[in-house]
Amino acid sequence: MGKKTIMSSSLQSSFNEFCSKNKFEINKKQIEILKSLEQFIFPRNKLLNFFSKKEDHGCYYLYGNVGVGKTMIANFVYDQINIKKTKFHFNEFMINFHDYRYKKKDDNTISEFVKNLKQNFDFIYLDEFQVTNIVDAMILGKLFENIFLKNLKILITTNTKLIDLYKDGLQREQFIPFINLIEKKSIQKELFLEEDYRTQKRNINQRIFYPLNEKTLFSINKNFRILTKNLKKEEKLINTKGRVFKLNYFYEGIARFNFNDLCDQNLGAEDYLNISQICKHIFIEDVPIFSDYNSNQQLRFITLIDILYEKKIKLTLSMSSDLSKIGTSKKHSETFKRTTSRLHEMTMSKYS
């Protein structure tokens, strides 16, 4: 038997138990989002909405700063509901679409892709929604237009206000119709808290080593030796649409890279996703201080960490400085707040 549909009182009760079990602080604003999200998924006033000609909302757009609990609440509700559903990290969702388009190569790709989604699902949860390239920016309008026509409900979690999506992006004026569409079709909610709960969990056993010197190298070598003791070294080749990436240090799921190997090469979300499929703990050495001069490498690093976080990969890092002084380019400063918050969590000794 599947889970029964949980209505307000029992959903909140289950959420309280969930928070108590995991020692999470229960916050009034999170409860408000919880109730609002449930009402979006299971509207109880359809008849009233019909007579009032209220706009039908096909999207729930949840945004807020890093570490406030957006993904935690969305995941909790997603796990509770018993409907035809699926969840994607946004990068993974777009990879699936581009793969589908690559195979089909016809004018009806978008409508056929959405038709296939509708045949299998009524509800789609897109986590970490962000638009960073012109290809996705130009496609999203038509893609979501078809999603709404098929009455698919979409839950989006993101750090970015709707109006700030793809801000300063190339040919952004062509992206504005998408923003207008989402604004019309969405319930927009901001989750705002002062604290970042993830950074509150910091402890002295974090797996971050800095600055870059002989002592740091000795420490990270020691940790790597301890973790890979008695494990078999393998040679792994990852092929992503003809791009071959070699893992030189791979020990039964534990891999070691230099920052430049991952972020100063022609690699993207799909490469990182393929790497994450075979790894459980990744060492990344020589992470630099970021500025406007290496913003492209920083963007790849942001994408990499998003995917590794989603796949619950443990991290060990050697860095030029501690996270509070790692710097950022102006272009990626807001997005990078999420990355540094996640790095705090992913390098904790208890992270799994």
C-alpha cells in the first residue's frame, strides 16, 4: 500500500515529529510554507476558484537564502504525497531534455518530451533551479508553456527571486517572456530566516585543509591513505557524448582530483553527474581564491558542488584559504553563498 494523502493537521504533526527526530528547529515561517505547499498540491477550494475566476496556478516557486530549509521542507512534502511524482535536480532535468532532443532531432521535441512526462507523472519537483546559459534560457519558455498546457504541477526551489533569474545574461530580453509566464502561473513564496542552520552544525572535524603548503599536503595525503587502505586502485574512463575523462586516482568509490582537472577543462553538469554516479567520497586539491579573473572556473565549481551535494557525496578539500576568505566573482556572488554553505556541510565528519 502507498502512503495515504496527508492533510493539514496530520502533515504538520508528521513534520513536527520529523524535526524532533532530526533535532531540527521548528520555525513558524517553515510551517506557513508547509501549509501553503500542501494547498497548492491538493487545492480544497476548486469550486470557489472557478466562480471567482481565480488564476489556476501550475507552479509553486519557493525561493530564499541558503540554509533556511527550502529543500528540507520540499523533500518532506514530496516524500509524504501519494501521487504520480518525480524529482530532479534542475541540471539533471535539463540534461534529460537535451538528451531527448539530441536523439529525436525534430520540430516536436518539446511537446513530445512533455507528453512523455505527463504519461508518467502529475507532479514534478525541480530542486536548485537556476539559469546560467543562453541555451537553457531560450528553451525554458516553450518548455514550461507545454508543461502548463498538460496540467503538470511543478514545484521549484531556488535561491533566486523570479525577477532576478538569468540576471545580466546574454540576450536576457528573450528570456523575459518566460519570467512573465512563471509569474502568471506561479504561487511565489519566500522562506526567510536569519540563520543558516547548516553552518551552525560546524565542528572541529571538518575535512578542509588550508592554506596550500607542505603541511596541508601531508595532511590530505594522510587522510587519503587512511581511507583507501586495502582498497583496489582502478582506472576509470568516463565518456560523456564523446568527451573522455580519466580518473587517475580511484579506489572503489574514493576519487582524488586537482581543482583544475574538474573546473578548468571543457566539462559541465553531465560530466559531473557521471562522475558522481561512481563516487562516494571525493578529494579536491588546490581550490583557489575566486575573483572576476576565474569566474568561469568558479561557475563550474558551483555546478559541481550542486551535483555532488544532491548525490550526497562526501568531500575533502585543500584550499588557498578557509571558506570565509575564499572570495567570489561579482557575477556569481549570490549563487556562491549556497556553495560555501554546502561546502561547510559536505566536509563535516558526520556528513553522509
